Amino acid sequence: MSQQGYVATPPYSQSQPGIGLSPPHYGHYGDPSHAGSPPGMMKPAGPLGAAAPGGMLPQGPSPPGPQQFGQNGAHAQGHPPQRFPGPPPVNSVAPSYAPYSPSTQSSYPSPASTASVTQMASQLNAMHINSYGSGMAPPGQGPPGPPSAPLFQGLPRPPQPSIMQPGSQVLPPPPTALNGPGASPLPPSTHRQDGLPGPAPLNAQYQPPPLPGQTLGTGYSPQQAGSYGPQMAGGQLSYPGGFPGGPAQLAGPPQLQKKLDPDSIPSPIQVIENDRATRGGQVYATNSRGQVPPLVTTDCVIQDQGNASPRYIRCTTYCFPCTSDMAKQAQIPLAAVIKPFATIPSNETPLYLVNHGENGPVRCNRCKAYMCPFMQFIEGGRRYQCGFCNCVNDVPPFYFQHLDHIGRRLDHYEKPELSLGSYEYVATLDYCRKNKPPNPPAFIFMIDVSYSNIKNGLVKLICEELKTVLENLPKEEQEETSAIRVGFITYNKVLHFFNVKSNLAQPQMMVVTDVGEVFVPLLDGFLVNYQESQSVIHNLLDQIPEMFADSNENETVFAPVIQAGMEALKAADCPGKLFIFHSSLPTAEAPGKLKNRDDKKLINTDKEKILFQPQTNVYDSLAKDCVAHGCCVTLFLFPSQYVDVASLGLVPQLTGGTLYKYNNFQMHMDSQQFLNDLRNDIEKKIGFDAIMRIRTSTGFRATDFFGGIFMNNTTDVEMAAIDCDKAVTVEFKHDDKLAEDSGALIQCAVLYTTIGGQRRLRIHNLSLNCSSQLADLYKSCETDALINFFAKSAFKAVLHQPLKVIREILVNQTAHMLACYRKNCASPSAASQLILPDSMKVLPVYMNCLLKNCVLLSRPEISTDERAYQRQLVMTMGVADSQLFFYPQLLPIHTLDVKSTALPTAIRCSESRLSEEGIFLLANGLNMFLWLGVSSPPELIQGIFNVPSFAHINTDMTTLPEVGNPYSQTLRMIISIIQQKRPYSMKLTIVKQREQPEMVFRQFLVEDKGLYGGSSYVDFLCCVHKEICQLLN
Amino acid sequence: MATYLEFIQQNEERDGVRFSWNVWPSSRLEATRMVVPLACLLTPLKERPDLPPVQYEPVLCSRTTCKAILNPLCQVDYRAKLWACNFCFQRNQFPPAYTGISEVNQPAELMPQFSTIEYVIQRGAQSPLIFLYVVDTCLEEDDLQALKESLQMSLSLLPPDALVGLITFGRMVQVHELSCEGISKSYVFRGTKDLTAKQIQDMLGLTKPAMPMQQARPGQPHEQPFVSSRFLQPVHKIDMNLTDLLGELQRDPWPVTQGKRPLRSTGVALSIAVGLLEGTFPNTGARIMLFTGGPPTQGPGMVVGDELKVPIRSWHDIEKDNARFMKKATKHYEMLANRTATNGHCIDIYACALDQTGLLEMKCCANLTGGHMVMGDSFNTSLFKQTFQRIFSKDFNGDFRMAFGATLEVKTSRELKVAGAIGPCVSLNVKGPCVSENELGVGGTSQWKICGLDPTSTLGIYFEVVNQHNAPVPQGGRGAIQFVTQYQHSSTQRRIRVTTIARNWADAQSQLRHIEAAFDQEAAAVLMARLGVFRAESEEGPDVLRWLDRQLIRLCQKFGQYNKEDPTSFRLSDSFSLYPQFMFHLRRSPFLQVFNNSPDESSYYRHHFARQDLTQSLIMIQPILYSYSFHGPPEPVLLDSSSILAERILLMDTFFQIVIYLGETIAQWRKAGYQDMPEYENFKHLLQAPLDDAQEILQARFPMPRYINTEHGGSQARFLLSKVNPSQTHNNLYAWGQETGAPILTDDVSLQVFMDHLKKLAVSSAC
């Protein structure tokens, strides 16, 4: 469809049902109590511009102090009691069941709300975990017996010490008995639970695996024992707060945990499947305020009816607490994860483009918010009241329209900005740099041609690939060819620029050796239209590998490379993106020279954070310059040893670029993954030279931002570029009371340059509910978004705080949120019961996954680069990506129905769910594993690999052979479906059960104890429960 | 040897030497009273078709402080096989190879006709010549095109094994790598950042291979070219490549906005050129040829900013100390020039632009290294094209008329010391027994380096007589001077040319007439002029004129014949008669007068004045005027306004300009078209004659002069009018109406007035 010339098109005019309900909400804006907001609340005036005035500081009771600390610091400092189980906070919301009163229900007429009612009804069974046996035990069964009580009360039991005795092989029987006959035998997990008390007894318990069906090879268990022993020690160390009682108390739970059936604790898979069952495949209309969207894992069609699609914005909660006291009490972060350029499936309507010509967008005079459905037209349409600041503005003459009988403009459905949550404006010259229309962006390819890259064939690979991939440069839909210009630089310790002007017979190479003060040696002919210069470019790409074939240069520079690209864009006066293909630590004498500082001794000390900080501030100021000139840096790293990702990755991160890392790149293994990433990255939808501004209605404001962004002041989020996979997480804080009737409104405006060189504004609007009932708040939470927020805030804090503190804060906050619910919202129950709100049922398991992420694990075994890499990845992830990243998808392939196109139902990430007769596919967005049980069905092996038996499978392959057989076809289709939605190409690793590579695979079984420490789901749940109990007491 | 004139001429032809005095006053005191110092113009490589070089090495005096070369003036004991050095009187054994000598079997160097002899040194590696083009790309399209063609043409003129390199500059400086095939590759430098030689070599990647080189050096200096082979390649290998490269040269692509000059990084480009050769080819013959079409506008060595509204400095600005970049730029180029000179390379400057190009600041590059300086309006003129072509002209042997890396050593007999030299040279700071404490020109040394020289390069060398007044006329009655010039011939051979001369001593009191008769007024005028111009470079113009005037008056007082206080009685002998006239024209010349000349022009004129031989220098001082008329064959006429007559065609040669001037009547005839009528063919011939003569001069001269064809009343006639002696001006109207020439509208004094004053002052006892 054409984006130009907006006329009333079917999707709008048909979509009344929800919208019809909304006007009453807006009526509240006229409420005199809101008319005069305090002057200090005025929004800054500049277009997306000026810094917030001082009056924007929080006015709530919370001291300004916490703001100065890292995100986690803020939580911790703001709520000191949380760390020590002190007296529970006084609950101002008196009746904990109040939220479920019918009066509130009426405002949720959507089917979803009825679902929530039913879920609420089943709260007691799903949430009370003190039931053993099958996961979905019916309610009312109650605690099965005395053994459970001590577990949750954390009382030490006398027999425990005996478990720790080395010779206590006789002891396991009680656990097995407790598991009950119905439970499937889960030997490995049981063993690990046994091992919890300490390293010593582990071996002893492992040696005789007496359980039926256990076929563990003898060579296998010592291996496990050896690695698990010390890891548990690490696991304990990492949760001192979680196990405040020390070893004596610790000794208590393990034995009892054995009685805890993993099936009985909340299952992420179950939650995902439930949501999918109730909301999957339906149309989700964003017509009402504060409705909770389906989970990210659920496929549905989203129809924009006045609020931004959840693809663009997801919130941690869709109902904000009315007061900051309440917010503090619940400790639920108020945040939105915004993915302004999210890809929209083809069956949803793309964004409409509004063009007001020279007049430009209509904006509120005071807060500069853009015209949106939250503006209330009054006085017969002559004026309108801003929903954000309540200022009454005159309607500009060109924009005037009469109102209908319900006070709505007659053109309501004809103008996207009046009826839609998301739309785009054509920006006028006022919104351009120097008031000049921008030039189309440029892509510059910068290839490290040092010895190793030449030798391993990487340079040749890149050059070959560029020839085809440049054919697919992104372009505006209506354009014939891409407006993007391309340029090429190669470098080792000097830089080579290439003149590829179309009229040249041969490309010209210009060497810049002055890396100390790098500059652009040519203007004309560096950035060219690919189509025009195609032959010269091909000539160049053919020659580059040969040109450096006999180069022995091992040293490289890095900062000057970025500098050069940035200067080139600056000289050409256009925004753009640098694609840097780099492989080594830049040790050549130049700015940004790095030393190998990978000091494992720092791990687990207060100085560990240094490893995540850049080595020099060169990169920081470089990033600043890049952002100022709209230069986005995407880095493809091919390290064979430590390259200091923390330093090298800084510029890509701050400029909205992407970092790709291929450890020990090997042509035959990794080229496919790399080429997919490269293609994908080049073809991505992307906006350049962007400034994002979040405006909110009065009473709260955006205080903290996480993502691939750069901020010069507290309000303008600057991004050299933002693509469809990048999300910015925004945290909100109260600075006044919120009113239930007017709700909380958020407008996200992104001013950017399109790939065609047009300046545009992309507006996303979202309205949230406000409530003075805590239960409303808990009901509207979204765990996936919460985890996204927690991950980003924790990973940001990694730079400033010891990891131990961060882990403590995360555990404490989890406990606090749940305790608050328990105290204020849940029906009274035994103190030993762990009660989780429906919306946070899987918070503990996800939180545990986050805590087990290698970034937060202080383990010297994990490469520093890998930790820095993952830290950076997560910082820009959207909700769907972070969900998968922290809780991988594990699909049983052996149960595949080759006739159906649907993915098999996922299973929980635990070794106990694997079976040696099965084949399982695991994906987390970065990696993909195909795990083959030793007794995998031969027909499947034959079908997938086209080899006669398990033993014949070659695990070196990274793609499955194309076998003309339904198994193979379906499996490959599944892999491509999983891959399709993900920003990073996943490298497929074939893992055979009981072979060495399985260790890597096991790290992703996140419900189990981590290979490098980190407790199992069950253990963590116990730990959280204990915390909650302490908080409640 | 009938007259001194013949003697002088003979000596010049044989030795390339002209002395101011050909009989030398025998004491210091007397010498100073002679006013004109004892000095000579030496043309070290004067073309001598009759002088075949000898293929062996010279025999040196064994005294370490002397090391004079065996010459015809030495006393030889043929039986004892001994020779006595005529400078230090050391008795030396002949080397074994000379055992066969006798009175009848003399080696060439002992024969009197070989007072100048050239030795070819066979030792040492021969390294090819190097030509490094440094090309400005901030030119107009047609200028650049013309320059490209000239450069491409020059490739065919270079010796095939010569190494050639290319640096282009504009806003950036590009050093082109010539060895690569396929992609053309260049190293680019920022035009604003000065770099040390070390940095340049690092950045060009020249240092790494050089390290092991130095260790391995004694054995194999041949590998040295390998080091920089990427940038300097034998012409025969890459001439196609380079021709293409030059063909593809584009104008500097950086946009130049209205009201701005293009950014031109001449300073850095030169610095890189110097640094490139410095690291790779020290002490081998190399020419850095800078082609520039405008002033340096950025970086070190910038002469003017890029704002067009700020004009480039004029003499007026310099006098008022308003030239804000001049000192810094001059310092930059001086530093470069000195480094270049140290390495034995030379820098040519070819500056073609309508406005100034900063020659004032850059002049030292050519002056100190013996490079050429050519100034023109455009590269698209025959002036540039032919001048440039002439650089590669060949002599009778088919060798290029250029030599490199020369050192000139002067040895004197005891009564003399050398006070200094003026010419395209730098001091090597070699102190020795024959170095005078008084400096004239570049002094304090007995050796000078001349990095680039050609057969006409001429140095003025100044001596001091140190014999005491009461000491007898020195033994033997003759003073001797030996000039030893070691240089790299264009065929890459090392050669040594030795010129040994001797002159008689005379007691100035008793034999003043002898001395007077042996005065070479032409040489003296040029030598004094060189001193004056040398001073003018550092002193204020009027001071220099006053100094020249005083010297002239003193000379007249010393050698004139007159009665005290009676100007009319003043007479000068024949050997002095022209000298005052030379001085008159010198005073008016652009070498000393900056009025009406830009600083660049002054630098250009002075550059050529300091290196041309005597004849050319004299033309520069006093231009030659020929007259063509129906009244007889062409004849030289006085450089006087009275020579400008209506029925004459005048041809003036000022060295820098050739002016053909048609008198009023001739011009009218030509306008009427008589030359096309068969019956007036003689008129046609008359018109043609000066053109042919001019062509002859144009053919031979380097640099090619500006050719001006004008007529009475033409605007270009000013070139003639400004040179002639203004004997008739608007002030002495008595000549009006008479057929005696054209009045010059000037307040300048005429020669007559000048002479009147001179006589008056000379006879006055007040001075």
C-alpha cells in the first residue's frame, strides 16, 4: 500500500468497537482538578530538545539520592529494608482482595479480562507450590504432609548432617519415596539436589546411581562430579543474601527439595502454551487503555486502534500505581521496552505517513507533544487540550475540523494521528540538521586485511559476499534502486581508502598512514552509487584479497578506522553505517591502542567491573562524535583470542550498531552464520541520525534509558541509527500522583532519516491504566518485559557495582515484589506457602536464568570477551529476544509430526526432560543445538542425516544435509522458522549425548544447576521463598 | 697574449674563470684600497668539448691539510719522481703508476693546456639519477592538462634507467606508488600537518627494510633502490604506467567555495618529497621538481590564507611587517632546503600562475640546492613548456646538461684566503688554512656544496689577500688558486674537475698601472652586483644602493684621473670606462629595485642573477638593445631613450624578456599592410629580421624569456621604456619635437645626471 496520501481505508473505519468506548476516558481530561498542573511539571519546550528543567526532579518522598546510583543501586537504596528481612512495609491498600471487586472488573470488558478472572480463580492451585505430584495438581489438595512444612519454613532438620556423610549411600531412598510413584524418575536432577550440601559427598552419591532406568555410563559421572562439586560452592557464594542462614540452614532444604516435584512448580512452557491457547491466532485490537497484550511468544494479529502495537512498546505493567508510595511498596519497575522500528508481519498494516506539508506536525505549544488520539478537541473543534500537559491549544487554521455529536472530529478516522497509536510524520526542514534536507545515508565497508584474516580466507569471503549482498541494499518501497551510497576501506595498521568512481577503469587506492590523526583523503569517488560503479567495485572486491595476499602485517588499529569512517560520512554530510570486519586486539601505535588486560584475578572482586569498562576513554569520545554525525558502527568480530570486546564494542553499542562475534572463525564451520548475519544486517530496516523523546502525561516521567543509545542530557535519546531489532528500555518514576480516570499516557517520538534520505517522525502512543489497588498492578504485569528491564538494568550496573551486590539486589527485589503481593493481594494462607501472582508465575525461573547468565556469574572459566559480548547484546534486546535468550526454546524433535507445519510443543529446559531415545533442538537466539540421545531412533537419524547410525553422524556440520525426506524437511523448516524471527543467525551445533560438546549444551538447560554455578530453578525458588518469608515476618 | 682582453677571454674559455683583477695587489692593505675585491666568477662545469676527461684518479698532495691536486704549476723532479705542491710546498713522491714519466712523457695534468682537467672516478657504485615530480593539482583544467602533457613528454626525455617518482598535492598530499599493478595506489597525507623525516619514512613504510640495510650496507649498497622501489621506479619499467597515472590525474576534488583560494599544501608536499629521498637515497643525484600553480594556502609553509579577499603579501606589506605568514613559511622552506642540500638533492620550482605563488618564501629551496626556478603565467604557455623541455637538453656528448651533488673546494696559495662564495651553493663548513676570517657571501669555509648544477652555473668566489704590506712580493711572483669540483655526472659517473690558475702579483704602489690595466670591469661589475644582491636579501634596499654608490665613488677616486674639485677634468681609463654605466643600470635593475615588482618576481630575478654566467649576468644588469632599420645592418645601440626612433625596430634582450618594438612609422607601415605588398618586400624582411634574431635567443636561453612583440604606443612598450636610460623626460623638454627619441615619463635620474654627480663626488675631497 502506498504510504502517501492518507485516505480513510478499511482498517480504520471498521474498527469502531473498542474506540467507541474510549471517549469517556478523555472526558476526564477536562476535569478541573487536572487543569492547572504545577509549573514545575511543564515539559521542556524545544522540539525534542532542551534538557529537562530542574522542576522535573522527582517530587515524591523518595530522596533524590538514589538517582545517582546505578539502576540497581536505586532500588536497593530506595528500599534498604529489603535487604534485611525487617518489618514488612505497611500496606496502605487495605483489603488485599479489593482489586478483584466487580467494579474494577467492569472496566475490562475484553475477553482477556475474563480469562484473567478464571486464572485468578485458579490462583490457589497454580500458585501454591506446596503441592507435589503432577504440575497441575487440582486446587485444594493442600500440603501433602508434614515434610513440606519444614522445607518452606526453612527449619533445619536433625537428619541432615547424615546426608553429608560420605558413606550415606543408603540415604537416598527417602527422596525417591517422596517423589512418589507417579513422578517420572529424574536421576540427574535428584543427584544434583543431593549434592547441594557440599562438594565432599558428591562423588559418593554419584557413584552408585541406583535408580531404575538410569544408564549413565561410568565415564560420565566422574566428569560431572568433578565439575559440579566446585560449582556448587560457587553457587552458594553468589547468593549470600539468598541463603542468609549460612551452611547450617542451607543444609536444610536439599533433602526436602527432593520431594519437590519439578513438575509442580510453575512452568514457563505451560504459561506460554496457555497464552497461546487462549489468545494465539486472534486479532488483538489496541482499543482500550491499559490492556495487557498477549505474550511475545504468542502469535496473533495486532490491530492498531489508538494505542501502539505491543510489537513497538511493551510495558512491565499496564497499570501504574497511583502514587509513588505504592510503587515503592510493590517495587515493580515501571518501564516500557520500546522497539520503535519493530518489524511488522505482512498481515498487519504498516505505518501511515502523515504529511502536513510546510506546516509540519501539529504539536502542543507547551509540552511539544505531537497530535495524537490523546488530544481532546473542545470548543467546537477550535481548540484542543493536550493529554500530556493539559495545556489548551488553538487548532491551527489548516487543521481545523468540526466536531460531531460526541465531540469527536469529523475526520477522526481519516487522520491516522487522531485514531492510531502509531504513525509517521513527514518532518519539515526545522527538524533537519542545519535546516537542510539530509542526504541519503551511506554504508562503508571496512575490512581488516591483516595477516590472519587473509590467511584464513575471511577477506576473500567478505569480498565475494559483498558482490551479491550489495545488490540488496535497503531501499524505500516506492524507489527503483537504493539511494544508499557505498564506500570501501581496508586496513591493518594503516588505512586504505578506495576511489571507486564509476568513470575509472581501475579503482584507486589511497593509503592513509597518519593513524594518529586520521582523515579522509578523497571526497569524490569514495562514496558511490553501487549500481553506477558496479564494475569498478567488483574489480576492487576481486583485487582486495590478492592485493594483500603477501602482506605480513599482524598489527591492526581500530579507533582510527571508526574515525575514518565517521570523517568520511562527515565530509559527505550524510548519516551512515560502518561495517567493520575485525579480528584482533588493536595493538598498533595509534589512538585507541589496547593492551591485553584480561585479568582473571579481578573476577569476584570489587574490581571485576573494570573488565566491562572500556580500556581508554578514546572510544567513548569517538562514540560521541559518531552519534553527533549520525554514524552507526556495526562490528563483525572474528577473535581467536582476547580482543577486549568491552572496549571494541563500546562504539557499536553507543551508536546503535550491532556487534557480531565469531570465536575462532573457521571457514567451513562459521561462514554460513557470518554471511547470514551480514546479509541480514545490510538488508535490515533502519533509521539514521535519530533522536527519541519520551513524553508522558503529568505525574510521572521517564528517568532512565537502556539500550544502544547515547544521551547528552536527561531527555533526548540520541541514536546514530536504530534498526528493527533494537529496543530501548525506559524506566518511569512518579513525580506526582496519577489519577485513575486519566490514566498514564506515553508518547514516544523518534525523529530520524530514512534510508532514502527523508526526515521523518515516528510516533508511538500508549495509554496505561492507573490504579490505587496493588492487585491491579500485579494483575497487569508482564514478566517478559520485567525480565528485559531487570536484565538491562543489571547489565548496566555491572559497569559500576560489584556483581555480588547486583545479584543480591535482583534476588531481593524479586522476593520483595512477591512478598508484597503475598502480603497485600493474596488470600490468607499458611506462611509456608509460596504464592505467586498469576502474571509473575514464571518470574522466579526467569530471574534465575538471568542470574545464571555468564555476565552475572563471576567465574574465571568464562571468557571475559564472551561476558562483555553478551552484556552488550542484552542491552539492546527487545522483549521477545530477551525472553528466548534467557529461557531457550527446547523442542523435542523425535515427537515431530511431519504432517503438521506447527512447531512441536516446547519442553522445559532441564536435563530431566531429555531422553536418550530423543532428539532435541535448542535455540536461544544466538546458538542452536541439535542434541541426539544415544538411543535416538535410527529412522530419524537416517531421515535427518542420511547416515545409517548414530555413530556415523558427523558433528562438524553446521547445517543439516538436505535430505529429501519428511523428517529432514520438517526439521529444516522448523529451524528456519525459529531463525527467521531472530536478529542473529544461530550457529547449529550437533551434540551427541555423552560426548564432550554436551557440556556446552548443558549450559542452556537453565532450569538445572549451572555448569559454572548458579542454582537450579527449584533451589532458587526455595531461596526466594525463604526471602519472602523473612520479608513477611 | 696581446691584450688583457684576449687574456681574459682565453682564460674564460679554458678555465671558466673571470677575475675582477688579473694582476693581484701584493698586500692586504693595497688590496682593500682597490675597492673591488679580488674575486672571480667560476663556471665549474663550463662546457669544454675539447676536454676529454681522463680515466684515472688525481694525484693528491700528501700533506693532510693541503691535499692539493697535482697540476701544471707544480715543480716536478722527473729523475727523483718527485713533485712539489705549489700551495704548501710539500714534496711528494709520484705514485707507482707514474714511474714512466719524464719531460717528454708527461701525464695530462702536468701540461699547461690542462690547467683545467677532469678526472673520472671509477670507484663506488653508480646510482641512477632520480626525478621526483611534485605536482600541484589545484590548477585550472587546461593548465593541468598542459602540465600533464609536459610531464608525460618529459618521461621520454629522462635517462631510461633514471628513477622517477610522483607526488601530487592539493588539499592532501599523495605519494603515488608506482610498482603496483592493477589498482593504482597512493599514500595520502594531510596537508596541514608537518611531519618529521622519520615520521614520513615510517608512514611510507620505508624504515623497516632500511634497518637491516644499514647493517648489511658495506657489502651491498646495490640493494638500496629496493627500499623505496614502491615510490621510485626506473622510467623504462613504468613509463606506461606513469603515463596513464598522469593521464588520470584529476583536479583536486575538494570543493573551493566562492571567494576562496583552493587549499594547497605545497609545504607538506615538499617536506614529504624531501623526507622520501632523504631516507632512501641520501647523497645520490636527485631532482625534486615542484610544479605549482598558486600559493601554498595551508599547513606549514603557507604563504597566504584561503580567503581571496586577503591578497598575497606585497613589498609594501613586507616593509610594514604585515606579511604574517612570511617568516614562518620562509623558515619552513629554509629548513627543507638545508636538509635537501645536506642530502645532495636539488629542488626545482616551476611556478606558473598569474598571481604570486610564494617564490619569495620558497626561493631558498632552489637557491640553496642549485635547483631551477621558473616563473610563468600558465603551464599552458610555450614559456613553460619549452623551458621545461630544455631542462632535459643534452650536450655534444649526448649527456644531460645537469650534474648533481657537487662539492667545490677552493685551495689558495699562502698569500690568499678565500672569503666566501655567492651562487647556488651552501657552505660545507670546512675550516682550513685558506679560509678567511672576513666573509663575503657564504663564507667561513673552503668547501661548498652545489647540489644541482649545469654547464652555465656560475659562482662568484671572493678572496682576501693576506700578505702583509711590508712583506716582499711573494716568491715566484705568482699566486695560485685551485678549484676542485667533485660531482656526479649525468651519466652517474663521479667526476672531479680541477682548475688551477695563477696570476702575477704586483706592488700596487709601484705598479698600479699594471693592476689597473688588468681590471676586468665586466667581471667586477657582476661580482659587485652579486655582493649587492646578496646584501639586498638581508638589508634594506636603500642601504645597498648607498653601499654600491660609495664603492663606485671610491673606485673612481682611486683609479680616475682628475684635478681636485674639478668634475670636468675627471677621466677613467679604458679598462674602467664602462663600469659606472653598469652600476647605473644595476641600481635601476629589478635585482635591487623592488618597485613595480612583486616579491616573487624579485626573488625570481635574483635567483637567476646569482647563478648565470658573466655574459648573461651582464645582459641582466644592462639589457642589450639592437636596432633594425633601412639605414644599415642591425646594430647595437645605446640603451637610451634616444635610441627609440620612429623608423627603427628595436630588439631588447633583458635576459628575462625579449622585446621587439616597432617605431611609430614602422608600426604605421605595418598597419597599412606594406609588408604584404610584393614591392615592399624589403619592409617585410625588415620586420622579419628581429623576429629571427629573437628566435635565436629564445632557442638558447634558459629559462625561456618572456617574448613581447609590441610597437610604439603599445601597452607592452613599457617593458622597453622602463629599461632605457631616461635621457629625455618630461623634465628636459628641450628635446621635444626633435627626432631624437622618445621621452620617458619618469623622475628617475638619467645616466648623464648620474655621471655628473659621480664626477662631482669623485673629485670632491670631502669624501
